[in-house]
Amino acid sequence: MSAEDVRPEHAQIPTSFGHELRACLRCRLVKTYDQFMEQGCENCPFLEMDRDHENIVNCTTPNFTGIISVMDPGRSWAARWLRIGKFIPGCYTLAVAEQLPEEYRVAT
């Protein structure tokens, strides 16, 4: 297993809380545009957002409601209620109104 295949222990915490915040449309992780550009989405590496402006714009949104910080997703009732209990610790939005475009959806 290479260093690239190792899942991070936690997601980057947003470095600011202004208009530059974006939420991943698949997992609802919240970070700044620059953080998505630098590291992509820690929960959704297959979306290949790191260093790809077009994928960031298509797979994230600045339009979301509320933020919750989750430190222990497996034990948090709020994380389970929001269906983010299997994701890594980080900041997540409570809701997004948009959906991930069809061409980015992965068959499960």
C-alpha cells in the first residue's frame, strides 16, 4: 500500500469561514476552495478534485446550510443521523440542495 492509498486520520479543518467555503456534493465535507485544490476531498478521492478546478466546481457547492464538526463519527449520534458516520472526522454541512452530477457518481 503506497502513501497515497493511506486514508488520512482527519479532514482539513476550514481555514476561514467566509464566502470561500464549499461543500462536497457527495459526502458534504466543508473546506475552502483552496483546501479542495490542495488536497481534494479526503472522503472522495475518486472525484479527483485535487489540483482540478473543473472537478472542484462540479463536485462542490458554496450553497449549503449549517456546519457540524464531527470528531468521532462512529460514536456520534448526530453523525449517524446525518449519515456521515462512516466518514473521517472533519467539518460537514447539515444539508445541500444540489446533487452530484451523474457523470461523477460511482456505482456502489
